[in-house]
Amino acid sequence: MAGLKLIVGLGNPGAEYLRTRHNAGFWFVDALASAQGERWGFDGKLHGEACKARVGGSPVWLLKPATFMNKSGLAVASALRYYKIAPEECLVAHDDLDLPPGTVRLKFDGGHGGQNGLRDIAAHLGHGRYHRLRIGIGHPGHKDKVTPWVLGRPSAQDEDAILGGIARALDVLPLAVDGQFDKAMQWLHTAGTGNGERGT
């Protein structure tokens, strides 16, 4: 399978949303850019902030949509078009209610699972054939509490767990960028269980 050329983090723009659970996708690409000393720059034609990083020696574009979460598809579709990148070469990092804080999972294709950013990306692309990094934020326990939960800040303990999961995902990212998704998944999905050994 082809490697990655574009990594998109989903979130809501604005300081008031910065540390909210819904911005876990932003946390991921911010951590990647920060580790490389890259600076974000707004690009109107991409409807978001972009920068270029090197992951495992390969150049990769990073993108944070400047639209709100439920309009994320506009930025993703614009970037794929502008950079001439196939959806299969794109990874979208997003918060996931169905995984506990600290759990991160890679997957390819599938539905949106109620995540509004993924829903809008599907509407723009007409399919779901791109890679996802599911960053667990936990579930409040009742569907009526979901909106304030995702737009709220996690506890210090949960935030540490989420950031730990992001760090593990960054560890395996060079494998994914290189197209070795099975190996990246194998390591990431067994990390923390005592039997995960990352291959080279």
C-alpha cells in the first residue's frame, strides 16, 4: 500500500477549544510539527494551517483545518486536490469516543461513527478510503452528555493518557509514512500490553 503524503489533524480553531477533547487531532499534528521545529502558516486555498515535516526521511504535509469540525471536509478535499495526493495517501487524526483515553488505533476506510469531521470528509470525498488515527477520549456514559464532553477539557489524568497515546502513535508514524501499515498497527495495537515489539 502507498505511504502517507498528507496528515490532517481534526479540531476546532480558537483558543477556547485548544485543550478540549475534540481537538485531540490537533494535539497530534501539533506534537509532530513541534518535534521538528516546524511553524504553521495559514493558507487560504487550503482553508487551514499547513506546514511540511519529514517523517522517517520522507516529506509529509501537515494540515489543521481552520473551519470548524463539522466543515473539515472542505480543507481535506482542497489539500488533496492542491497537492495532487490520493485519499489513500492521507491520514486523518481525530478524537474517538469509543476508545478509552490513552488508546490509539490505526484503521483504513469505514464509516464516520458519528464523528462530525469524518462525516463531512465523507460528504466531500464521496467515500471513506483514507487512513485514520483514532485517538481515544473516552465516553461520558450517555449520548445526551456527548457534546459537553467532547467540547470540555479532560481531567489531568485523562490528558496525560491521551498525550501518552499520541506519543506512541508518533513512534510508529515512520512505518505508516513508509506504507508499512500492518507493522505500524501491530506495534501500536499491542503497545502497553507487554507483548508489543516494534520492528524496523
